[in-house]
Amino acid sequence: MMNGMVNNLVTFLKSVFTEPGEDKRIVEVLNEYYLGNNDHWQGATVFWRIDQFGNIHSGKVMLYDPATGKRVKEPFNKVTWFHTIKKIQGFKISPCLFGQHLIGKIDQGDNVIVVESEKTAILTRLAFSDGLGVATGGSENFQKKNCKTLRGCKVIVIPDQGKFHEWRSRALEIKPICQSIRVLDIMEYESRNDGDDIGDLIVEVWQNHCQSELLQMLKRSFSRCKPL
């Protein structure tokens, strides 16, 4: 889906993952998720919502700062939907996780890592070789009706800072359909700022070349948080 246009998020990712071979890995991951460009805002990213049958539900269009990787919110929050740009009247998005089309393609022993942000799903895929990142696209979207494709999966849920108890409660409702599900409290202990997510930690440790520190954080969280 990359068509040669400037993409601010891709520029940022390449500034973070700089070790030999990581540039190739970025391309592989972007192709997996069919990450797209859009000229609604110069440098914007499209996160296509594709289900397990290959149906495109829509695409969330977001603009990031290429230096910080943060969403551009000034002079206004630059996030919209592809169907809104195209002015499709009466369009309604049916439930679909970002990355849902990949769930049936992962190795049997791999984990599905559920996060809130689409960008963070990409970051977890880049950081964890045995995990597939999927995103709800909003805290309110982490609920049973939106997670039916997690049936039979080994699931790890990583809520944003401040959302652990809320997401753990919802995970209990999803538990019956999963092979296993575990909710990690890593952001309650390791976040640097209010509202941080695991993507912020991944960026920090990669920029400081201290990936082993993240592994230790995860080990501590795993020891505290047993499967539900």
C-alpha cells in the first residue's frame, strides 16, 4: 500500500529502528498490515480495517509528527476516516480490529497482543517476534462483541497507563472464547507519563539501545499478572 509518497509515521519508525536488518523488517511489517498513505494531509497514514475474509471495513487516516511519532493535534486533531473523506453518506463501520486479517496466519505458539492504538500495534509487531499486535482503535472498543476473532487464541492484553482495571474486567468477559488470556500491568509500573502505552516504552528503549530493559519490565509484569 506504500506508493512512494512521504509518510511521516514511516519516517519516524526508520529513525527508531536503526539496527542492521530493521529497515527490511519495517517494510515487511508495513506490508503485512497494508499500511497506506493518504494526501488528505501531507504525510498522513491510513490504517486499513481488514477482516479475516479480506473485506475492508474502512481506514482510519491519521497524521503523525515525523520527529516525535506523536499524533498532530494542533491546530486541530488530525484524525478522520477514509469514508468521511470520500463523503460516503450513511456509512457505518462494522466491528473489526486493526490487524484482524492477520490473526489466522500466525504460528500456533504465537501470541495475539491486544492494544488500543494502531501505531502501537505496529510497534509491538516490530518489537516482539513471537507476537501479533492488533488494536481496538479506542478504549471503549475493547469488548466481547469486537473481539470474536480472538477465539482459540493465546491473548496478551496490554492496556494504556490508567486502564488496567477497566481492561482486565472486560478481558474476563472475553476469556471463555480464548485459549488463554493475560492482562499485563506493565504500564501501571513503568509508564513515564500519564496515558503512556507500551508503544512509548518500545520507542524509548530502542532509541536508547536498551532492549534488555524492556524484557525485564515484561518479566516483572508477567510474574505479577497470571492468566485469567
